[in-house]
Amino acid sequence: MAHKPRKRFGQNFLQDPTYQQRIASSISLKEGAKCLEIGPGKGAITAHLLKRFEHLDVIEMDRDLVELLQRKFPGPALQIHQ
């Protein structure tokens, strides 16, 4: 699904896979800690975080992106809050 960034949400989407991985791998949490991603957008970093954590909460305001995330990451590992 093509999604045009919306100015009102200040959307900018990280495209470079190298930086996506670097950002996700720089997160250091203690065992059992919860992880919250604010503004996951199209899920570029979300995909990397789901490989590391068994559960991830995300907050996304854009309805269209909520639907995209639900299709891209089905199952109980990702909890989307709108």
C-alpha cells in the first residue's frame, strides 16, 4: 500500500535499511522490560524490534497506517494503540 506522508502528522519515513537496523539494535532493555514505539509509521523499525522482543506496543495516530500495520504484522506480538 502506497502511503503519502501527511504533513499534519509530521510524517517522515525512514527508508534506509542500514539505519533502521542500527536504530533498532541500539535499544538496550533489561530482561522483562516492556518496549513502546511511538509513531511506527510503516513499521520499518517495528519489524526489527519484533525480532528482538516477544511483545511490542506501538502508538500510531494515522488510521491508514494502523490498518497497514495490522496487515503487515498479524498476531498477538504487536499491540497497536490508536
